[in-house]
Amino acid sequence: MKYAFIWILPAWLLLSGFNFPNEKRFLAQQAANIEVFDAAGNHFELYTLLNQKPLVISPVYTRCHSLCGVISNGVQQVITELGSLGKDFTMVSFSFDSSDRRMNLATYENRWKMDGKNWKTISASGENIQRFLSSIDYQYDYDPSTKEFNHPSILIVLTPAGKISRYIYGINPSKKDIKLAVMEAMAEKTRPGIIKGFYLRCFGYDPVLKTYKMDWRFIISTSAGLLMITLVSGLFIKSFIITKDQHG
């Protein structure tokens, strides 16, 4: 079912009139460091939320009656499963509705049980909203007949320096995709350890399917190399023991 959805997603975006972000142009580019405000009424620059860690951004609007709830539900489930929110990354739901006020943000935070620190809802002025979403190539529009926004479901992962590291697509982002995207983003600041580095290297991002896949070529070649080292080491040790016994 998951793989069927992967193929349905591009078709849905195409039919809905939205395009995928231009990854070739925007990946590794700096996201706009705009002034935002939160549910407590605090005003600050977006980059202050980075806190030396990757920042995962979920564009939504608080009075949405359809897709945004599904998006936030999927995000809530996956970050609960990961159990590393606040430790490995922080999260924000970014409202692109310029009419949202702090009470709207507070209501949305309460609805999805956000802690208001490691995962909070923020928004900005209309001008800053446009500036930020343009900098990450996120498209949406407003339908005056329904008074609703039409928009895709995409998470944007920023590095600790505010650069766009990865886009994650779909209403149910996978635990694996978020984990790997956060590890990639964090590699900008610190080199991953041997175990994390090897795990990260075992996967490659597929730009067609928009998800991470096993890099079987790397796994097979690495396994073959380790097997060869083991065999050679075994023969060397065996030869050393035999030689030692003969001269013993």
C-alpha cells in the first residue's frame, strides 16, 4: 500500500496544479531568515529555532478543515515513533495564512499536543510568508469560493545553518525518511559516528520516487570486501599458527 501511494503522489500533485519543488535549484540553498511569531506572541527570527540542530518545517494553516489535520496527524505519529524530537531535531508547523493570530496558533498547538518548544506553530506577516515560501519553492493558492487554501503535503528539512537539505513528500511521512534526512542535515555540523555513518551510507535518496532506498550496490560491495578481509585474515592467522608450530 505504501509503494502504491508513492506512485499516486506525483499524479496527485500534477492533477492538483502543484509542482514539486525544483530540487536541483533549491537544495543546499539558504532558506529566508524571516521574522516569525508564535502562540505566546513572541516575535523572533526563524533561525533562532535551529539551536544547532536540523529544523523540520511543515507548512499548514490553522483553520484548515481537511489536509492540514491529516498532515499534522501523520507528523505527530512519526515523531512519536522516532522519540528523538528535541534531541536530534526540532519541528515547526508554519502557517501560511497571514490572517492567523497567536490564538489561532495556540489552538492548533493544543489540538496536536505540541510542547510549544521542540514542536510549535508559528506564522509571519503576509510579506514574510511569501518571502519564506518562495525561498523554499513551496507553492499554494487560495480558493475564494471555498475560502480554503489548496496546497501540497511536504516537509522541508533545514540544516543547522538554515540550508535546505531535503524535501519529504506525502501525508504520512515515513520514520525512515525523516530519520535519514535529519542525519544528512546534521552532517553539515558534525560528522556522524561509524555506526550512524554506515547506516546513512546504506541508503540513497531516489529523486524519482522521492524517498530513500537501500543502496544494494554499496551493501554488496562492502559485504564482499569484509568477506575478503576476513578470509585473508583467517588464512594469515592459520599460516602463522602452522609456521609457529613447525618451529616450536
